[in-house]
Amino acid sequence: MWSREASTRLAGCLCLLLAVSSADSEIESYRKVGDEAVLRPDISFVTSTITSINWKQDGNIAADWEGLETDYYRQFVERGSLNTTNGVLTITGLTPMDSGLYTSEINSEKKTPGLRLIVISPVPQPAVSKSCDAESTSCTLTCDGDTTGAGPVTYRWTPGDDVWTESRELRIAKNGSSGVKEFSCELRNPVSEESSLPIPNPLSTAPGRQLNIYTGVTMFTALLVALLLLATVHRCKAGMWFFQKTSMPWDSDFWRKDERPPRDAAESNGTTVQDKEHTDEETPLSY
């Protein structure tokens, strides 16, 4: 009678044997929607001229050749191409309906392990969303993206442990990530990989954020001081404030004082003399 331990060991050996057998009899291959797949049979066992080739998808004939014309079935009529020299089957414009287990027979002999073709969509560019508690002591970051038809997918966060996981969420706490400036996530499947745009750390207390504010205030103050200094210099040189000038800054007399021309002064003096002489003429002389 078998002991429980012996039975367990026997069951484990049988499971391992089945797994190895399955791995040897089936090869898994991922392809992206729209790409092409090139299925190559093992013809190393063929010792004579190839006279017949048969490819099946999930047990249903996809392409068949027996020395004359090649017969194609279903979607392979439009998108299948069989090389009768080496038995290679090429499928273009792949769609999810092309997924399945492909097997081949060369000269009516099936010596090639089955090929499991899996056609999936590329992953989209993800976006990071956040949800924080009321006290802003912890947040949950989510790597969002429509992965319909793109599985299996894995996620990775930056900064992080550089580990791909099946979880699209990252939980952060203020006491453990406050010094991190920003986060981003990566989304990957067997045929593609995309990265999100980085988002600022919602729990960040890093000096970089405060530094930006101080830098802005400093630049504004420096600009204001420069403008005031320029206005003061203009007041000293032109004798009036810049907004009192009728000329523009690019005019030559913008920086010069407005002085009355000598002609105006002479006319003014002449008018005074004439008025005085006229007054003297009208005054009667007394003898």
C-alpha cells in the first residue's frame, strides 16, 4: 500500500512530466494586430522531395497542397500564402481571429510541434490618476489605459522597485515618498510597451517646489527694480517722467530735455519791446 508521501511524490512527478510534454509539443508566439506571422515547419526529417503540405488551425484546414494548386480556407484565402518549397505559411494583416493552435504535416507526416499563435493589440499610452485621503498623508496612484484585447499586460512604476507586476495601482505615503519629485508608469505586453507622462508627487515636500516659487518672486523683484531704475535715470536726463514725454523710447529726443528754441525766446522778447514802444508812443508829451 502506497504511503501518503509516496503518493504525493508520484503525483508531482506526473504533473511535471505532463508539463514538459506540453511544452515540447506546443510553442507559444505573440503577434501584434496588423503584423504578419511566418509559420515555419520542421523539415529536418524530410529525406525526399516535398510532395504535400497541410496546415491546420485548431484542427481546421487552413492551407493544403498536394503537388498542384494550393487550396486556402476561410480568412487564409485572402491573407494566407504557402511556400511549397519549404512549407512556410505566411499570414498577413493579422487579426484576433487568426489566433489558435497551428499544426503542419509534410508528406503526410506530422513531426512539427504545434505553434500557439496569439494575436493581441498594442498597449495604449497610459495616464496616471491619483486619489488621496483627506489629510493628504497617503495616496493611491493608478496607471489607467484601455487594455481590451491587449492582454496579458504588466505594469511598472518609476521611481519604484523596477519590477513588472500585474497590479496597476501604487500606494504611497507621505513619510516614505515626500522627497520624490514625480511619478510615472509603464504599461507592457508581449508585443509593445508605452510610458505615461510624469505627474508631480501629490505628497511632495521637496525643496524643488518651493524653489520655483522663490525663483519667480526673485525674478519679478529684479525686473521691477530694473524698471524703476530705468525710469529714474530717464527722469534725471530728460527732466520729466517717461509718461510725460510725447516721443517714444526709440525716438532720439526721448532721453533729452525739452528746451525752448532761441527763436521762441527772441520772439517773446521782441513782443515785449514792441508793446513797450507802442505804449510810449501813445503817452502824450507835456511841455
